[in-house]
Amino acid sequence: MSKTEPTEHPARNLGLHAFLVVLSLAMILPFVWMFLMSLKTLAEVGDPDWLPAAPQWHNYVEVFHIIPFLRFMSNSLMVAGWVTLLQVITSSMAAFSFSRLNWPGRDRVFFLYLGTMMLPGLVMLLPNFENMVRFGLVDSYLGLILPGAFSAFGTFLLRQFMLGIPQALDEAAEMDGATKWQIFWNVVLPLSRPGLVTLAIFTFMGNFQSFFWPLVMTKSVDKYTLPVGLLLFDSERGQSTHLLMAGVTMSVVPLIIVFVLLQRQLISGIQIGGVKG
């Protein structure tokens, strides 16, 4: 007696797709509202009607006339780029040490290192700020970059990838005379590329839209990052909500570009990390 294969239920699939469509709309609606708000006049901001009476495309041009938008954008890109580069380097080296090298107390140190992930970011704000004051790095690009150059999460993420790489590759490389550095650079690092890309995307997006640390660290307007610089709309021109929404809409563009270009690597990295973890 042959077993019948389970059949798909169209109603169940239809319900699942309907749920996903509703969930997608719920996530997209805030961005639609933000974009439509950026096309209104200041008098229309409080209007419950979402659609503007006449689209005010010049709002986007006016943003550049009121604040040095390109300066703020370049600051955000520069800080996020350097933090991403340094964090990928330091996390990959630490992950290699915790996953491929044997040294006394390695696992205990790793768990202590991992314990820092349990601390809220605001708890570390005051010690980090005191260190920046001590080193004279307040209101400097270096002060914005250095605290984010090290990450327990990044180390944990890359360690999981490196644990999935066969140790036999290290042994074969050592038999050929490779040093630990050569094994790290030529063997382990290329095979950890999905993890590196995933960490880079998360780090860049998180630091590009970081607000509280740049707000505390910067005093000069020319060093403001974009999230902090957009506050000028509420201080110099009152509550210019329509222009603020225009600036925020433009600030999302780099994040969308990064995600669209690297979405395959991001999904692949998360899937591989989930299987190995």
C-alpha cells in the first residue's frame, strides 16, 4: 500500500501570503508617511490628510540652503565607514584567536568578553566619554570612531563562522610552512567572507544612523553627523517638520543603496551563521 504525499493547502498558503502582505504594508507605511510629509507646506503638516495639496518638491532644495547637508552626510559616511572597517578588522582577529588558537583561559576570557553584550549602551556612555575627555578627543572625528572600533557582537558572530571551518585546513597550511598570520589571512578570512559582509552591513547601518554618541561628542557644527545635524531644523527655524522629513528621507537613501547592493550576501551570511551557530 503506497503512501500518499502530503498535499499543499491553498487556503493556508493564501492566508500566509495575506499575512505577509499586511505585515509588509505595516512596515512600509511609516516611510510613505514620511515621504508625503516632506512634500507638504509647514501649514499642512498638522492636516490629517496624508496627501499634500500640491507637492512641494522645492523642500528638498531648501534643505541644502538651510543646513550644510552634504557636510553632515559626508561626516556620517566617513565615521560609519571607518568604524565598519576597524570593527571588521578587530573582530575578525579576536574571533580567530578565540576559535582557532589554543591558549590558557581562552574560553573563560571569551565568556567574559561576551558578557559585555549584556550591558546597555547607555551604561558604557559615561566611561567612554570620560576616556575621550582624558585623551583630548572630544569634538573630534577620532573620538567618534574609536569607541565603535571594537565589538563583542562582531567577535561572537565571526567566531561562529570560523568554528565551522575545518581545522584540517589549518593543519594542512602549517605542514606547508604557513604561519598563524598566513593561516588567518589566506585561509580563514576568505572562507569567512559571508560573516564579514554581514557584520559590515550591520555595523555600517548602525553607525550611520547613530544619534546619541555623536550628540554627546560633537560641539562644532562642521563635525555634526547627519542625525545630529537634522536637529538644526528645530533650533534655527522653529519646528520645520516638513523640511526635517525631507532631510530624513534623503538620509535613508545610502542605507537603501547598501542593503540593495549587499542583500544577497546579508541573507546568505545570516543563514550560514544560523546553521553553524
